[in-house]
Amino acid sequence: MGLFPLVTLLSLVTSTTEFDGSLGPYPRFLWAGAVVVVVGVVALARSPSLRERPPPLWLATGAFVALLGYAALRTLGETRVVSVAGTPYDIAAIWVLIPLLEAFLALAAGVLMALAVPPAWARPHLFLLSGLIVVLSAVAFLRAQYDDEPSSRLFSGLGGAAVLHVLLLLCVATLCGLAWEGFRRVASLGLGVAAAGLLVATGSRAGVGCLVLFAVVLVGRRIQAGGQRVRLARRTALVLGLGTALVAVLVAFLLRGQLLRLVSLSDPLREQNATTGLAAATSSVGRILVGVGQGGIWPWFAAEGGVYAADPNGFVQTPYGDALTNPHSLYLGTFAELGLVGLALVGVLVAVVVRAAWRARTANPLRLSILTALAVNLLAFLVDYYLLKSFPLAMLWWFWLAMAFRLEPPTEQAIGPVVPTLAASPTPRTGGQRPRGPHDLARYAEAAPRGQEPGMNVRIAGSADIDDDVEIGDGSSVWHLVHVRGGARIGRNVVVGRGAYIGSDVHVGDNCKIQNYALVYEPAVLEDGVFVGPAAVLTNDTYPRAVNPDGSAKSAADWHPVGVTLREGCSVGARAVCVAPVTVGRWAVIAAGAVVVKNVPDYALMIGVPARRVGWVGRVGQALVPDGGGHWRCPISGEVYRETGPEKLELQESA
């Protein structure tokens, strides 16, 4: 929770000056970042979070730390001289090393704060953080209108007008992802619209371009997930429409002078800056490979620290030509000062983020939305110096990246359909809405033609008890004596057997089978193709008690439900018990009567009490046979699998 006061403080004060407000080599962020990192390491020293190993996160952070180390080495033995109006300034190494240290502290602080967030709090935490940044940005914009020299562009202590759009796009992405999942949908949509309006208020052409591209990509992924529309309640649609119109009017009024800037693509100053940087980088083969040295062209921190100031045109004279005080491009600055070696390390970071965004799935909408924004933001790195400057913003960028890699599919709140369950064949009486509870089921029965099952091929037995606000996908069957609690979401072509129980806010994917008398307690998540055997139980209380220590009956406020996650294609045998919180991996098999008390790897065959792995199974469900060299083969399908680590198996060759 310390992130919220830290963000508030950094938003309201200038972090680039020293504590007494003077210019110098030891700015406030240096000390704040150091304190956060030390406290974070101490607090998490024994936490399992530090032992988490999401390979993409550690690869991205490792590449960036290597870049910082290489940049520090490239300061050794290099001369850094700039001139202003004929006066030369010899830049000491400390003015180059301190910002590298700040960049490392920003990375470490952001990742440690993300690791400190319990998984169950991830979505509320991101919602509150995004809302806080929106409010603080709005306050900063209004405050700037009453300064002695009012600014028509939004900026705050978290970043100037040219870079703040990166953070606001992450807020937009977070709020869109939460709205997609159904988490406080009206508030998420309203804040998302406000964040988009504030992004435009920065007057950043790159920011507006990234916002448009993000919207196109996210809508495309949403359509690709099932070719379906998002249906909003009338009140939600009205609030969203009015909010969008209000923001558009305010933006048009307040930014009437900036709107022309957004359509102007020329910038002679940056063109000259890029020309100087490229000329320096390509002046010899050696410089193409290793650059001219960190700070050799743009010792920007010395300019901010008051060592020198640019001329009235914004330029300083370097040994390679006129340049601005900073490269205004992460890629240009890295290539010119650190060569192809530095650019390759940045390329690793870019590749990790883009690959993660490409591989993100709609079963986890928030993760998909955030990773899409992070990948789109990489385009903005072409036109400003991110991560190696504007360190409060860099810290939050790393925080969002770490959170995105840690986000699991939603399990805790009533967050709407994670899997697409909108049916495709509307009936005349209902306008294509799928059944929601017994009242809607009755209306569907009245609207269906003679001989057709009610609810767009949804089959509901007469004795089934379906609460209000239940969503059931096309082609599904719910048999006698089933009880489905309010807020549950059931996908397409699902079979729920006699006497089964599905708790409130449980999410069931497409093509699942839940057999007779199975008990699926909230907030369980069943991905596509999951089998739950007869009388199997998915629990939700790690420390069950009926009463409190004082003897009073426990209420809902006295305990916190935790869920079981069943990944794609896995099977839970008859009378097996999964003790929450656990995740059963893809295509794993839990034998009948087993008791699962820890996470299960993909393709694992688990038996016993407590359940232990005794072998591997393939997608067919048949036990795999050893094939030599760490390989396993399915005797039925011929598929070949490979062990890639302890307790880890991957499909290598599909039949």
C-alpha cells in the first residue's frame, strides 16, 4: 500500500531537485528510490514472491540491468565536453553515473512493489492506482491553469507533457481491462474515458497515436476472441456516452490551441538532434559497434543539474554537431552512445514485451490489455528518452510490466464473463440477449419456436435452480437439481450434471463437463475443455471454521474465499478434492479420490492423499511412455513431449 502515498508525493513535488530545492547531483528520487528498494528487499526477503520466476520478467529486467552496467563501463576513460556560446564545459563522470543508478533504482523499486502485491489484491490495487493517477493528473492540469504562466499542456511531477502520456495509456489499458472483466464496470469505464481525455490534454502527438493504435489492437483482439459485441446495460452505456461527450467538450475547449499541434508532424529541432546523433554513431566502425560512450553527446543530467544551459535555440555544441540536451529517443540515444551492443540489449526488452503481448489471451483480459499498452508504448520510445530519464514514470512502467506478468486469470471478484459466452443466434422476443436467471429463461421459452429448446439451444431442466444474473452460453445443458448461484458465468457447450453446485461468480469456460453432484465453490475458474468428475469438490476456505474465537457465528466478512483454477483441458476424477488455493495445470489428470494441496504442473498425472505426481499424461488422457533423452511419447496419438525442467513438460511434436 506504500505505492499510493509514494505516487501522490512524486506527483506533487519535483523529484529532480535536491531536498533543499536546489540543483545538484543527488536529486530527491535517488533517495526515495533507494529507501523503497531497501525496504522492499527487507520486507520480501522471506516472501515466496521473490522466488517467483516468470521467465519473461527476469529476461526483460536482466537485459535492462545489463544495459545499465554496460553504459556505466562506457563512461570509463571517455571525455565529455559540450559548449554553449563558445564556452566549453567538461562534464564529470558523476553526472553520467547518477542517472544510471536512478534508472536501476526505478526498475528495482517498481518490480519489488509489484511483487509485494498479493495476487488476490492485484485487480483492486491496479484499479485504485489508476484512479489515483487520473485524479492527480486532473488536479495538476487544473492547478497549471492558475499559475503565473498557465500551461495548455498537462504535466505533473510524474512526468512532463512529452512523456506523461505513457503512464496515462497504462491507466487507460488497466481500466479497459477491468471493465472487460466486469470489475466495477461503470467506474472503470468512466475513469478510463477520463484518462483518455487527460492523455489528449498532454498535447503529445506520440501519445495520441499510441492511444488510437491501442484502441484498434484491443478491439481487434476482442473481436478475434469470438467475433462478438460487448453488450452494456443501458445505465452503463448512458454513463459512458455522457462521460465521453463531456470529456470531448472539455478537451476541445481547454486544448483548442494544442489541437493544431497534434496534426503537425514537423520538428526541426529533433531532426537536427537525430542528424547529429546518427553522424556521431556512424563516424567509424568501432562507434557503430560500441557508440561514443554514455553521455558523450547528451550529458542531459548535467544540464538539469545546472552545470550548463542550452542556448536560446535549445541547442548545445558537441564534438559531433549541434544537439539538444537529451536524445529525445531511447533507441537513438542508445545507438549513438552505446552502439549496436546497447541497442541489442534494448532489443531484448522490446522483444520480450511484444512477444508477451502477442501471446496474451482473452481468458485474462486485464493482462492482455496492459501488455498491449506496454507494447504500443514502445513506439513512443522512438520520440523520447524513456526508462533512462523521467524516473518516477520509469518506476511505474516497470511496476505495470511486473504486475502484467504476474496476473493470473481473474478468480476473486464478480468480474463478468472471462470466456466469450455471447450467443450468436438471437430470438425475436429478446434481441439476442442470452438468458440471465429464471425470469429470462421463462421469456426465452415463450419466444422459442415450437420444438426448439429455450434460450438459443440452452437446455435447462425444470427442477434446476438458476439464480438471477447467471449467464449461460449457447449449446449448454443444465440437468435436474443443479443449483447455479448468482453471478456465475457458464460458457458454450457445457454440460452440468444432476445435483451439481456452481457457486456465485464461478467462471466456466467452453466445452466443459461438470458431472453429477460435483461441488464447485466460488471463486473457482474453469478454463475451456475442463472435466470435473462425479462428486468432486473444489473448496474455497483454507482455514474453515463455523464460529469465531468468541463463539459468534462467522459471517461473510469474517473470512476470505480463495479459489481453485483448472487450466485448459485438465481432468479432476470422481470424489477428488482440490484444496484452495491451487492451480491444476493444462491437460493434467487428478486421479479419483486424490486430494490436491499444491499446484499441479501441466500434463501431470496425480494420485494419492496428498496427491503426488507419478507420471505424465498427454492430451488424449493416456499415460505417456519414456522415449529417451527426456522425451515422452503418447502411445495413442504419437505426440512427443519433452521435459524442459524439474516438474515441467511441454508438447514438442503434435501428431
